[in-house]
Amino acid sequence: MQLNFRRQGQGRPVIVIHGLFGSLDNLNGLSKSLSEHFDVIAVDVRNHGLSPRSEHMNYRDMAEDILHLSEQLQLERPVLVGHSMGGKIAMMAAGLAPDTIGGLVVADMAPVTYTQARHDEVFKGLQAVTEAGCRDRKAADEVLSRHVQIAGVRQFLLKSFVTNSVDPWRFNVPVLFSHYRNIMDWPGVEQPYSGPVLFIKGSESDYLLPEHQSQVVQQFPRARARVIPGAGHWLHAEKPQLFNRLVLDFLAEAS
């Protein structure tokens, strides 16, 4: 699969991978900051943004997409930076091809299976917008608000809304819904990844917890963790300066 990507900057290669319902624009602030020192490749993962659609949606497939892109662009041991689902994609890519990955930054995600469904109302809202035939963002926001009360979450989702379109979303809602269990799942890496890894947690988020430490260390023995105070799961948007600095500092050490 040929992923859509945006490339900027020069230097050591860094691949930036967004999370569920996102696109390469979600981490644009980070990409711009890193591009002053690095060759930054931000991607749309499959079934998101302008990348191709597929009926297959699991971490092995998504990780192989990243590895294929790295090979196609002839990148030498890129560092992978992933938020949420993108963090799991990055971890899986390192597990599949450890010798080709120079390091990982995992933003607010653990290498574990999450058993609690977290996006039921989001899916209901997305489907409601589609069924209502909303043609502009204002109408879509009104329908979406019946299911998603947090304005910031609606704003994030509406970044992928396409005006005056029969299919109003730039992500593949039916496939994401049918493969949601795969997205919440974590099959584990086949062998521990011994490269440098930084986990960044939002202090108010419950995605990366102390009870996950054993699974983290078992799969990523060189992992370190930093916590951003006062930030939730969207730590890169809530505390961008600190988040960007942590990533830059890690990349400087891993070079």
C-alpha cells in the first residue's frame, strides 16, 4: 500500500504517525518543529486522510505499510514517532523489523490490549452525520454534538469532514468500526526491541498506567518515560511546546 505522506526538512529521518480518526495534519506542529533539524515524513495511515482504503485493519498490516514506505524512500534507520494508535503502529514496526528502526517515541499509548470500548458515542455521531447528509461543518457539528459533548473532540473529528460530499469523512468509518477490536488489541512484538524508546504520558490520561510497566519493559527493555503535567490523551495539542521539546531532546540523544 502506498501511503500518502508529507515530507519536510533535512537530516536524520523521522516518520510521524497519527492516531485513530486522525490525519498527518494532527501532528503538524511537531512536524514543523522537527523539520528544522530532521527529515520529517508525516503519514496518513491506511483508511485515513488521503491514503488508500482497505478492508484489512490490524497492526501488522499498518506497520508493514510504514516499513514499505521507509524502504521506498530509502530511509536509513528512521525514528518513528506515533500518537495513540500511531504509537502501536510504531511499536509493531519496530518489532517486525528491529534492525531497520533507529528508535521510537510513543505518545500516550501502552503496548497492551484495551478491553474497554472508548469510542462508541463517536461512532454513533459519525454515522449520524453521514445519515443526515450534512453538507457543511456547522450542520455536521450540530448533529455530532448529540453524541459527542466535548467540543474539542468534535473539533478534532471535524478536521476530517469533507463539505458537500456524499461520503463526508476522510476516514473509512465502516472499516474502522468493524475492525475496532483490532485497533484496541495488541498482539505483542515477536521479539523485544532493544533500541531507544521514549514513552510520553499525559498526567490526566488513563491510556498509559503504572500497571502497564511490566509489559513495556518486557517488550521494550530500553524504554524511558516522561510525564507531561496537566495534559490528557491529546498531550501534543494541549502542551505542544513541552511535548515538542521532549521529542527533540530524545532525538538528539538517539542520534
